[in-house]
Amino acid sequence: MKSVKRIKDTLGKFSFRTGVIVLALCIPFYILSFAQMALPISAAAKGTLWVIFFGLAKTTQYGGLTILGAEGLKRLKEYKNRTLNQK
């Protein structure tokens, strides 16, 4: 349990901008995890690639959310609402 807290504390030290970038990285990994199914390769290779890319997507998603924290999520929601109301 000490290592989980240490990782969380380390990720919490990163900036808001870094959190947004890491969180945005999960989108291409999600796309890759499902797009590779169209490749003409064996089912075992497809399964392996899916596990790798889907794992990377989840890791970047939860890592980005940990970096942002609750206050960062509020900032993102406020920014989204401001930009939608300006249009």
C-alpha cells in the first residue's frame, strides 16, 4: 500500500498541463486497440495487441485523472462550459 500512495503522490506533483496531455494520450490508444482488429494477422497476435493498447489506454486515462485530481477536473469542466457558451 505504501507504493500506491507513493505513486499517487508523485503523479500529483505534475502540472495541470501535463495531466491534460497524459489524459489526451488515452484517445489514440483506445483507437489503436480496436483498429488493429482489421489487420490481417493471427487471432493470437490481435489479442496480444489489444491487451497492450487497451492497457496503455487505461493506464494513461487513470494516470491523467490522478495528475489532474478533483480540482483539475473542475477546471476542465469550467473551460468546456465557457467554450460551448461562447459559440
